[in-house]
Amino acid sequence: MSASASANENFTMSDNNAANASLAADSSHVDKRRLNTWAMLCLFSTLALTAHETDDQNMKRSDNIYITTVCATSLAFSALATAAHIGNTGISSLFVGTIIEGVVSLVLVGLWAGALPIIMDPSNGLAQMYVGKSAGETADYQSTISNANLYFTSWGSGVCALIVLAHYVRERLGGSGGMGMGYTSKWYLLMLASVIVVIESMRFKNQVCAIEAGTEDVTCRRNTYGLATGITGLIISFLISLFSSLGRDSALITTVAGAVMAVLYTLCAGLLTFDNGPATYVGNHYFSAWAGFFISFAVFGSVLKEFLGVGGGAAASSAAAAETDGDDQEMDRI
């Protein structure tokens, strides 16, 4: 009896040690990814601030001050966060993985959510502007990039802030189950792409379709489909990313959701960016439609492999089998 009890105790201690080591490895991996994302946010914020301050476009003073403040605040916070993640100092214990990091990332997401619409509004002429596509009776206005540096660096800053927040939320909510952080981030990115599709479709509807001879009727109808797809994608991706952050995503539900989004965004990218679509020029509308297309297929491929037990599932089964064999050998030795 004592030998059996000792063996059981050894097995329990071994399992606990393995579980703790696994959690520590996962935490270290998440912290490393957050460090990289904070560093990228610092870089993008620096470049966005430089691009904005060297831009010669005239705009309202209040908007100019707001964008400068957002870029400077993002630069300062991301630099501090990067320093906190690099060294084992007092600021590291106060910041990394605490509520302070969550609040800072949430604030930065909110700031960039307010700044990006101003920067990307073609009527402001900062990162985008309207151009006429044809010289006929119909002007066929579309937005296109006018300041590439400001355009890409501000989007890079906003995306990095969102990814940092996604990593933090999943870690704090204990979402160690499910399909992993990379999969969850894809749903967050699909949600971002859907938000942009909605904003750009609404802007095109109000600023182009609403004016006489602004564009053709077929272009406005295609824009309406893009708006419907963006709203659908926003709702689905929000719900799936929430459950995925909690580690409670269902393989069946996410597979169906991924398939639906792949079909919708295939049609969306085709209707918006080809022929008489409202996004044939390179800009937010164009990029968001194609981003939704590629991300939705990436998500669908991931969930389909998980649902069919291919790749990650097979690897997990092999690992479980190997662990079982190891336990049997240890039992034989005892």
C-alpha cells in the first residue's frame, strides 16, 4: 500500500510540475509576443508622428492637435511598456500582466479609434483624398491614398494597439483552452477589417452616392452589399473572438462561421474592387475588402483543420500517446 501511495503521489507531483511548466511556457510566450507588439507600436507611433508633423495639408487646429497628441501619447506609453517588458525592474512588476497594462492598451485602442477616422477621411485630405475616375457626365469619385507614410504607419499603430489588447484580454481571462492566441487574433483582425468596410461603405454612401452624378447606380448597389457584409462580419467576429478569448470556442460553430465569412467576403472583394465597384482605387475600402477575404479564409482553414482533427489535433493526440507510453514505462520501473 505504501509503495502504491508513493507512486500515486509521485504521479500527482509530476503532473502538477508539468502543468506548471506548461503554464509558465505559455505565459512567457505571450509576454514575448506582447513585447514585440509593444516595440512595433513604438516604432509605428514614431513614424506616424513624423509623417503627420511633416505633412503640409491644412486642417482644423483642433484635429491637428488631437492627432499629434494621440501619436505622442502612443509613443510614450509604448516606449514605457517596451522597457517594462525587457527588464526585471520595479516597473515590470507594476506593469506587465497587471491591470495597468490592460488600461494602457485599452486607452491606446480608444485613442487610435478616434484618430484613424480623422486621418483616413478623404474630405480632410490627410492620408486619403477623393479623385474622379472618369471624365464623363458621372464623376465616379473614389478615395485613394495621398500620404502613404501617414496612411500605413497610423494603421500599423492602430493594429498593434488592438493586438496588444487582444493578447492581454486572453491572458487575463484565462483563455488557455480553445485554439490558441494566433487564432483569436485572426478573429480580432477580421472584426477590424469589418469595421473598416462598414465605415468606408457608409462614407461612400453619404459622400458620393448622395450627390448628383457622384457615381453610377450599380456602384452604389455594390457598396450596399459591402456595407451588409461588413455589419455581418462585425457581429460574427465579435462574438467568436469573445468566446475564443475565454477559451470556450466550439469547433463546429467556428467552422460554420468561418465558412460563412469566407463566402461573404469572396463576393464582397469581387463586387467592391472589380469593374464598377466603389473600391477599385487603392485605399481603405480596397484594403479592408481584401483583408476580410484573406483573413476569413485563414480563419476557415484553421478551424476546419481543428474540426477534422488535422494538424494541431493530430499533434495533440501524438503527444498524449507519447505521455501515456512514458507513464507506462515509469509504472513498469516502479
